[in-house]
Amino acid sequence: MTEALTTFEPIVVAPPEQPQASTTSAFRWATVMAVSPLRIKLDGDLNQLPFVPEVLDLPALEVDQRVWVQLHGRRVIVLGSSTLTPPTPTPLQGYTSYVPTLSNITVGTGGATYGWYTVTPRFGGEDWIDGGFYLVFGTSPSISATCSISLPRAVWSPASDLLQLSVGTWIFRDQSPTLHHFSGALGTWNAAGTDVSMSGTWDGTAPQSRITTDKPFTVASTDVLSGEFHYRAAAV
């Protein structure tokens, strides 16, 4: 007896189809996050793309600049950019020298008076002033009464009477016979706010109202009086 042979057809398993890159394009705005290497973040995404996109022939890009991007298949192409106008920095202001007007102060022969200030512009003309003065007393100096020193510009007035508005500090150096230092506050001297007096002196036993004839000491050669001021200026 002859047995019948069974024939099996081989089963051919086809490989899975590979995903095809899309041939359609989408366009989106993005923001430049870094420029070297270039990194962008598409609008609506939480994170920037982890690779460098292609870029057409564009001017150099800047951080925070907006760019128009084409998404084509697996390609990300930066097509154009918006104009990024950087903020104009405020130019730094240099110091200007001025010679303070001294009232009831004589620096004496060989003495010197220095003054300087800088202006930080403010809207409305009420600028901010920073500056100082430095007096070196020479031979036969004197302070004949309660004294005052002019400012480069008048102080802004919050009231009709501007007496004793604090605008800075001063220090007075007594060279001899024993070295001493005295200090206090600069306060506006007149209602116009153009001058300051030196208040808060100390003679060792009792406070005095201002620097005057012999308070806190009688001025002599090589003594030094200096001060610094910072204030809101009156509009010009």
C-alpha cells in the first residue's frame, strides 16, 4: 500500500511597511532660544527642539527673535525672521565740574575748592543729581558765621518752604593740634533750594545746629571739609 504525500505551501511573511515621510508642509512661528548652536522653540511647545534646524540665507539671528518655520517631513527649516529692534541703552552720564559758591567761608591763601556732579535724566525735567564738594583750607582761612555751600542745581520742592530738606552728608577734618573728624547731614539752607548748610556738628560736649564760626572747631590751614549730595532736582 502506498501512502499519499502531503504537500505544505511555505508561508511568506512580508516585512512591515516602513512609515513614509510626509510630503506635506506645515508652517509655524518659533522663538530663537540660542544662536551657537542655533536652537528654536516652536510656539505651543514646552521645550526647544533638540537639534539644529536648517536655515535659509538669512541675516544673523538673535536670541528672542521670532522666526517663521516650515515643517516638511522630518525637516525643520527656518524661512525668515521678524525684525528685532534692541532697546536703546541710556548713555552713561559723565561728571561735570563746578565751583561751589561759599557763603561765610574763606578757604584762605593756597586753599582750593572743588565740586562735581552728574545728572540722570528723568521725564519732566526733574532730574536726579549725584555729586560732591571738597574744600582744602589754606593760610588764614575763616568761617565767619553759619555757613552754606551752593549746589549745581536747585532741589525739587515738595512745599513752598524748602528749609532743611536732607540731601546728603558731610565730614570735617581738623588737622591740628589733635586730629579729629566731625560729620553730619547736608540740609537745604534757603527756600529756593539752591544752597545747603552743614547740620549735626558736635563739639565734644553738646550737639550744635550747624557748622559756624568756632563750631565744631576753629578752622585752620590744611583742614578739610567735604560732602556728597543726592537729590531730585527742580524742573528746568
